[in-house]
Amino acid sequence: MLDVTLNQKCSKLLITTKHIIISPAQLEKFKQIYKAKFDKDINDQEAYEKGIKLIQLLKINDKPISEEDYKAAKTLIALLNYDDDK
């Protein structure tokens, strides 16, 4: 659920969840990008939820992997790109 806090010093509404902060300006920019990409307007709640999911996905993909996992992934990619006609 949303944790909405008011930053008294700068009087800006900040939306936070587990150390992720989305400012009002960032939320508006995300909504503009979403509208341009999908031709659909979304409200602040939808933009927040989709933005957090995107940030979490990027955080997962940004973690280093072991040499063993890298080799396994490379092998899997090679298998998936296998051409039956050869």
C-alpha cells in the first residue's frame, strides 16, 4: 500500500515504498511516457504502481550473477536461438 509523506522543508508530496521515492515530477513524467507509448491516460495510483514495478524489475535485472549462472544462461540462449534447418 502507499506510504504518502509530506516533506515539510520543501512542501512537496513524496510517495515512498521500501526506500523507493517517486516525486510528483517523476510521476508526471512517467504518466507522459506511458501516454505516448500506450495512448492511454493513467491516474497517479496506476502510475505509481506501474512505476514501482518497473523499478523493482530493473533492480532485479541489475544484480550481478555468478560465472556458473552466466554460462548456463549463455547455453540456454544458444539453445533458444537454435535453427532447426541447419
